[in-house]
Amino acid sequence: MKKAFLFSVGIGLAGAALLAAPSREPAIRRFTATYVATIAPLPEGATQAEVWLPVPSSNVLQNVEDVKVDAPAPVTFSKDSGGNAVAHFTLDPAALAGKPTEARVSYRVERHEALLTAPADRTAPASPDAFLAPDRMVPLSARVRNLASRLAAGKSGPLEEARAFYEYLVKNGTYDKTTPGWGHGDSERFCDLKKGNCTDFHSLFMALARSEGIPVRFNIGFPLGKEKEGTVPGYHCWAEFWAPGRGWIPVDASQAAQSHNPAREEYLFGNLDADRFQITSGRDLTLSPRQKEGPINFFIYPYVEVDGKTFGETKITLEYRDL
């Protein structure tokens, strides 16, 4: 029988410092949600399995409360190398009798729209170098540096340069989840094919921005439908870049490219709707307790190691209901 384990997350939104009066008040969406992780039957002969689950935290755009983890074993909580909250538990494969394992993380969220006219997060990065360094799948290759230099030519400052990178991705990229290799956030693959999902679009945005010395961070979570309740079958991600005097500015190039709508394309540079929320941030993450197989690319799926080896047969959905 499953046991419920509770984990309290800090309550309260950080105050937003306004640089300019917004043309309107940011939209707010309040909802309850349950992250459902399903782990396939473990390999025959396995002796131990460790599971790490991503847990959302409050930040300047979202308030997360009443977090509850329902898992088949006792849970411990910690932070990964990116500062994300992590739930961890250990499974006994013999007790599972070859059946799938399910774990659920539920919470209540208040999500605020981000507006370019009033950047929400003006907290300067304590260590900008951490947001300028390449990731394993986001290298700063010569061709990316050359492309970034060409796109940034004649532009003044990070805001204009980032806009040029964004427009390049929206105009030249195709949202595609059919061509093999999509979904890993591989910037070099996107350079080759100019297609992929949200991780692929934003990996190249990150590489271009970093090539021009613009700190950038990767956020991943879930989109919500316009319906008041529903089930989301997969994740969504976006990026934020740092502009001195402005703050962290969000971009969602993949949704913009999908929309084929000039107004939507304009909106998604610097603005993010409240119909989404963030689970984790960062790439190449080291979990806690430390996993044995090395840093994970990004953290939205449950991460599982069976006898010290990565076990990737996992699925996620999100069930949500508006309040």
C-alpha cells in the first residue's frame, strides 16, 4: 500500500520590481495539479532501484503550496546542483512483482503572467559565468559563434541581440517531433536540421546568447490547456536571458514558431502567459543523493537508476484543475 509523504514548500511570491508601468496587470491562473510518474517494470534480476522526482518550487512568477508526494516507499527531500527541489526514494524490485511503479506529486499553484513592460525577476546572477558556460549538448562551437556574430551585427545590447536570435529561430525553425533525435536539446542537431521540439529550439537560443556573452537559463515545466481541467501528456520548456537594467527576460521560440501568428510571435519575446508553470531549471544536473551515471540532461521525467545504471523507461502526465 502506498504511503503519503508531505513536503512543505516556501510560501510567498517575491515582489516584482517594475522598470516601466505595464500597459495592463499580469494575468493570474490558480490551479491544483498532480504530476504522475510511471516507471516500467524493472529488469528481471534487479536488486535495487533508486528514484528521483522533480518537485516545483516558488519563484517570482509562481507560488507553490501544499506539496504532497505519494510514493511506494519513504521519501527524502533535498536540492540538486541547480537548486531544484528533489524527492528521492528506493525501491525493492522483488516486492514489485514485475509490475509498473507509480508515484504522484500534487500541489497548488498560483502562476503569474510575465510581461516585458515589467520584468518580474531583476535579481542579478551571483555568478554570471554559470549561465555562460556550455552544456554537454549546448556547445559553443565555431559555427554557432559565427552565426551569433552575424545575427548580432549592428545590434545594440542584449535585448536587441537576443531579439535577433529569437527571430532567426522563429523564421527558420520548424517544430517537429517526427525526425529521430528530437527532444534532447541538442543545439548542433538544430543547426543541421533546423527542426525539433522546445528543448531543441531553446538549446540553440542558449548557445547563440552565450556566444555573445549574454547569460541565459533553461526552464522546464508544463503547459496548461485553456480548459478549466484536463490532462497534459508532456512537458514544455522556455529560456530566459539576462539584460542589465532590465532583468531576466523570457522567450518561447518554439511556441512562436508553432503559432504561425505574428501577434503571438511578438508576444512570446519577453512575455509568457500564465497557462504554464515551471518544475525545474538548468541542464547537466547532479541530483541529491548523487546519481552514479553522471549529470542528467534536464530534469522533468523521474530519473531512475537500477543497480547503478540509468533506467529510462518512464512516462509522465500532469492532471490539473483550475481553482
